[in-house]
Amino acid sequence: MKGIVRTAAAATVSVAALLAAGAAQAGSFAIRSGQSAEGLGMAYAGAASGGIGMGAMAWNPATITMFPGRNSQWNVTYLNANASYDPTSPTRLGSPVGPLNPIQNGSGNIGGDGAFIPASYSNWQLTDRFWIGLTTGAPFGLRSKAEDQVYAGQVYGRSANLKTINVSPTIGYKVNDWLSVGAAVQVQYLKTSLKNATGATLGTAIGPFAPNQILKGDTVDVGFRVGATLTPREGTTIGIAYRSSIHQTLEGTISTVAGVGPIKANLNLPDSVVFGVSQVINDQWQAHLGVEWTNWSRFRRIPIVSQISGLPISSLNFVYDDSWFFSGGVEYKYNQALTLRAGVAYELSPVNDTNRTVFISDNDRLWLSAGASYQVTDKLKLDLGYTYINVNKAKVNYSGTHPQQGPVFFTAEAKPYIHIVSAGLTYRWDNPAQTIPVQPAVRKF
């Protein structure tokens, strides 16, 4: 029993790194960019008001009523993140003035080989007022791996993998010509895996032959989304939506050379509010704006509990701020088949220099996006989107006051940047020539 407790307690720093795993393409370990190729091309401006096509259902379920008939959309996104933590001062043991760590090199690129992110949307208009549908996606998590597994901060993490799969049955109701409402149930699967350097003594933990400590766990939990769209006049759509927090109860194990111990941890993933406006300017131009607030400040204290004793053995203390995302975009209908788009966004990160970990190069960031749609037939549309994200310099400061401070005093800085490319296909299953009553006043081209 005591051996298991000691093992789990030693892993608390590593669990923190796991939960913060990501490549800073959205606040902390959220993945905004994988939801829609059409949306990526405009930095997700107008997501709440339906401006990004069917992918808007991931933000605002009421937008399901903007797409008549029976439709499906499939998206695949490749995200390539780049960041390397290079030490900014000598790495020491025990204190800022302690003996030098025998390993002084940085992490190398923590982005690994990047990641592919799928998302899909389907809707079915049952009557002139009622829709049902389904969305799938991965709203949180990304792989993160130090290129150099033997580096000065290896006790804080070598590799991490956090995956989610979110399946959301959705309904929408068109109350009248200017108001639609919608709701969705979120069923979310979360799986984690983490490796960091460990050993029986501090000396073996920091050495080049330090064995891995591995944490694994998974869980399935439920949340919801609700939203509304308004069309106060022809050509204008306003949308607002709320995504609930999901209370995820992670259950898994910690494995070391000393054995395997079962643990669990309760995670309160953030809730959010999103607002958007889409405006038709003329037959060729549309403009879109968006604002999103995410309640990351609820992601603060995570107790680690032994499943054998039922008692907390440690607590992971985060000090995240709430995040804000501001976006603007335009679309230009070049001809009947081709639509071009571009967007820009700026995000205020929930992570700061006092709580950032070696597996997350998150900071305030600028999005620059472009994309296009091509209507192949009256049933088939293809989308392509690209975004470059420039992230402000990101520092890690394991210098005595870090929430996950361990025995190694390690300070480093990264200069992150991210490339994202996404492709999508939208297909209408019924006959578009068959008129369905009560078309929306504002809709996609």
C-alpha cells in the first residue's frame, strides 16, 4: 500500500503535464481547428451564426435549421505544431543554487509528427420547423513528445497523449421566421497516456538511463450544448450558444519499476459561451464576426485519489485564467461554383508564465487563415482551409513557485508556430430541387 501511494505521489507532476498536453493551437489543450475545413479558412469567424457552414453545429446547435433537407459533411484536419524548449539558465538540482544537473540540453521539437483530427456533421429536416442531427469531433487533446527524450526537464515529461471523441445528437426547432433554437447532448470519451523520467532516487531520475513512469486512463462522460439564432432582418444572422462543462472521471494506473497502482482523478473541463454575427453585403460578399469566452478558471485543483484506499494522495493545482477568442472573416463568391474566404483571429490564452508546463507551448496567439469552397454539383461541395498561427514566446519556470514544481529547477523558452490544413466534403442526400418550406433568411452561398 505505501509503495503504491509513494508511486502515485511521485507522479503528480507528470499528471499535470499530461492534462496540459497540447500544441497551443487553442486555449490550453482545446482543439478548435479540427472542427471544420470551411471554418478554418475564416479563423472560425461567425461560427455561432452559421457562417462556417455545417461545422457551426459544433458551436451552436440552432444552426442545424439553416441547412434544408438531408445533408452530411466530413472533415479531416492535419495539425503540425512546432516548439522547442531551450534552457534560459543552468538547470540545477534541489534549489536555484544547487548542483548542476548533469543534463543541460533542451527538449527539441515537442510537436512530434503532428496529428490528424476528424469531424463530421449530419442533419435531417423532418418538417418545415423541426430538424435532427449528429455531430462528431475531438474538442480536446493532442499528441506532444519531446524530440530529445533525455533532456534537462525530463522529470516533468517525455511524451503525452490526450484524445477525446465527442458524439452529440442534436435537435433544432424553427420557432418563426426570425428565431431558431437548438440543443445537443455531448457524450465524450477521454483517454490519456503519459511518460516521464523517474527512478528510485533523484540521481537515477535525472540521468540518461532513467526509466519511464507511465500513466494511463480513460473515461466516458456527458454534457450539453444549447443555442439560438436570430435573423432580425434579411441578410443578417446573429447566433449565441453555451457549451456546458463536462465532469470527466478519469480512471487508470500509474506504472513504474516499483509496480502498478490504480488511481482516479476528477476533471472539470471548461464551459464556454460563443457569439457570432454574419452579414450579407451583396450578391458576392459576406462578412462574419465572432467572440468566444472559455471558463478555464474552473480547471484549477485536481485531486489524485488512490482507488485502493479511496484517499487523496496529492492535488494538482492549476492557476488558469479564462480565455477569449476574437475573429473576423470575409467570403467572396467568385462565380456560381467557387467561393473564396479569409479570416484573422486573436486569442488570449488561459496559460501564463507561472503555470505553463513542458508539454504545452501555449500563449496568446494570432491566426491568419484562408480557404475556398467549390460546388461540384448541386449535391456535392468541397472545402479547403489553411491557417498559420503565430504564438507569442512561451516560457516554463520550474524555479520554485511553479504549481507542479519538482526537484529539478528548470527554466526554458520556446518560440511556437503552427501550420494547419483541413479538407471537407459536404453532400446533400435528398433532391435540392424539391422545395422545402420556410427557407432561412440568411444562409450559406
